[in-house]
Amino acid sequence: MNEELLEISILIIFCLVIPASVFAALEPGWDFLDSLYYCFISLTTIGLGDYIPGDSPDQPYRPLYKVLTTCYLLTGLTCLMLTLTVFYDIPQLNLSSVFSSVKLDDDPEKMRLSGSGLCPGYGIGGLVMRDEYSGDQRRSIVQIRPRADDSPSPEDTTPVHARDLRVH
């Protein structure tokens, strides 16, 4: 758990606190909390647009500043999404089970979409994806089982567009 806390601290410091300090120093009229607010809403893709860096016309090196701000946003967004993806893949840190009131296996819509009544264990088109956990490792397995009516027999050489599809 200490490693996760360290990763979160590094992410907050390098993606929010340091850039907020830089924006507070460079932007006229922004204090640290305004800059921190801008960094947070930008990296979480809320992006309300109420703060825009480089909007002051008398700002020195304005084009370079806008390019560097864009690089910061792309890098910060990538780091944030990577961190969220890593935390999602760790079962102990995945909070979706805490906030979900419906068990996925008991969800009737999921059961309907999986096609469990037609071909048990296989979803639409014979495709199913399931996760297996062994120890602390998660492995996703995709299995495909063609249905008899999906695949033509090797003896049938008639092109699909030339077949008579009328019901006899």
C-alpha cells in the first residue's frame, strides 16, 4: 500500500503542484489555488474554460508558452490515464465493485447480451471474454467458437453472392 501512496504522491506533485506553481508565477491574476484548479480540471478532462493560460496579450513568449502548456496537458493527461489504468487493473484498488450495487453475473441485460440462452458460455457471434485470477495476476481470455451456420463447409465452393437464400 505504501508503493501506491508513493505513486499517487509523485503524480500529485509532478502533475498538479509543480505546474500549478509555474502557472501561478507566470499568469497575471492567478494565485496558486486558481492554478491548481486549472491543472485539476484540465487533467481530469472537465475543462470548464474559465481559466485559459496565455490569454494575456502582453505576455512575453506567448506562442512558446502556449506550446509548452499543450505539451504539459498531453503529458499530464497521459500520466493520469496510465495511473488510473494501472489502479483499475489491481483488484485491491479497483473501486468499481464497491460502488456497483448489481453483481455483473446477476445482471439480466448482461446475460441477455451474452447470448447465454442460445449458446451457453459464448456471447454474440461465439465470442466471450472472461478474466482469470491466479494469485495477484489477472489474465483476460478471449475464446471464439464458430457456430455451424456461420462457417461454410469446405465442399461448398459457391460464392456467397451467388447462393439462393430463399427458404424452401
